[in-house]
Amino acid sequence: MDNYCLMGNPVEHSKSPWIQNRFAELSGEPVHYDKRLVPLDGFAAALQAFRDQGGKGCNVTVPFKLQAAALATEASPRVALAGACNTLRLDGDQILADNTDGVGLINDITRNAGVALAGRDVLLIGAGGAGAGVLGPLLEQRPRRVVLANRTASRAQEVAARHAALAAQQGVELLACGLQDAAVTEAGFDLVINASSSSLKGAGVPVPASVLRPGALACDLMYGPAAQGFMDWAAAHGAVPRDGLGMLVEQAAEAFRIWRGVRPPSAAVLAELREKLAAA
Ligand code: NAP
């Protein structure tokens, strides 16, 4: 068996071990994946110990995503754009960093939800780690316009500036603003992504319903009961709600592909996970 793990703090409620071990079973890859609770000041030591034990790769979650990028010997362009890393591949002396969050969300929207993004108008709420990770892969889908709205407008502007060259290259209009301006800069959006932690914190939906065009897809990166408020809000205003469970499975699938060179059956595993959670 080749060993992989999740490193973070906290990790106890993570579904990553179940997802990755299910990918391994269904694809026949000799993979074992577990989770490691890493002391807040102990990420570098934990990573070295895992390498010494022959570990082949890991996912990295809060609060170590920046440290993981800093310890890498090589980082993908996705890491530079996102400013964070959630996947490390360990290959001899090499530590290769990547970020699969954004491509995970895009794969969930385009493959699992079947929504194409080319030429569409998109509102991305939140410019933290998740929002920054999503923006690059989103621009690569060539929507018409992306408005990045964040509670702290200057943070949205910083993240947008980092992506300006990619937006220009893809022919996408990219705007950054505070939350209060999200509704007035465009007459509604085809896709609204809540990549802020408003749902996690039990706060209300941070934008007015006028951002939703009829039939818009409205995604919250949160899943489980905490996402229900956003899902209900979207449905009540004529949008199609989607939670972040598909992104969770798809970002894991992209990590599995990076490690093993094999794309696991992510849609089947997402369906199983939804059933498992509903039963619980
Ligand atoms: P983060 O780096 O801490 O950023 C938090 C973001 O939320 C910031 O943009 C912050 O704005 C904003 N925010 C916080 N409270 C808010 C409120 N009450 N109203 C409006 N905006 C608020 O967190 P993150 O890593 O980006 O995570 C964001 C969310 O994505 C979390 O719910 C997380 O669980 C989820 N997530 C899901 C997946 C998945 O696979 N499904 C993966 C990654 C993350 P300021 O800049 O003004 O502080």
C-alpha cells in the first residue's frame, strides 16, 4: 500500500479519508489514506516524519495551507494564483505543491451539475483562501464577466489584481468590489458562488436576492446543515441551489489524479456520500 494522509488542525470531522479510500477501492489503486492531527506549531516536523515513513502525498487543510506552499520544492501556477496549497505530492527529495479546490468546484459545476460557464456572468463572494483558489479555474472557463465581492473590498481588489493577467488572456472582464456593491454592478448573475464563510459562521446570506437571475445556479461552498440557509434562500428566489459537497469530492478526485495518474469515479462517490450523510 502507498500511504497518503490529510494534515490539519482540526481534522476529526473530515470526510477526506472516506472519500480517498473509496476512490482507491473503486479504481483498484493500492492507496491507504488516513488523517493526522498536527500541532499548530508542528507542520514542518509532521511533514518530515511522514516523508521519513515513506508517505507519497498529503492533503493540507487549515491552518497549514500557506506553510505547505512555502515548504514545497516546486509549486504549480495554481498555487501561485491562489496563494495557498491543499495538495502535496512527495517524490524522493521533491515536494510538489498544488491547489485542487478551484478545479474541484469547476468540475462539480460543469460535470456534476451540467452547467457550462462560457459567456456567463458570475458573482464570486469571498476573497479568502477558498475564493482565491476558485478564481483562476473560473476564469479559465471564459465567462463573460466575473465580479469578485468581499466584505473587505481591498482584499477582493488584491486577489483580482493577482488574476488580472489571466483574466485579460482569457478575455474575461474581472471586477472587484465590496459586498454592498455586488448587487448594483450588474443586473443579476447566471452563477452566484458563496465562497465566504458566512454559512460556516451562521451569518445571513451576505448579498441581496437581486443578484440572482431567474434560474441562476447558486452554490455555497459549505455543505451539511450549515449550508441550508443559503440553499433555502436560493430556492425561494427562483435559483437552483447547490452545496459544497460536490466540490469536496471533486477536489479530492483531482488530488488523487495528481498522485496516481488515474481519475477516480467521483460522481459515483459523491452519490454514495450524499446517501450516507442523508442516512446519518
Ligand atoms: P477564509 O480564508 O477564512 O476566508 C473567509 C472569507 O469569508 C473572507 O473573504 C471573509 O471576508 C469572508 N467572511 C467571513 N465572515 C463573513 C460574513 N459574516 N459575511 C460575509 N463574508 C464573510 O476561509 P476560506 O478557507 O476561504 O473558506 C470559506 C468557506 O469555504 C468556508 O465555509 C469553508 O468551509 C468553505 N470551503 C469549502 C470547501 C469544499 O471543498 N467544499 C473547500 C474550501 C473551503 P473578509 O476578507 O472581509 O474577512
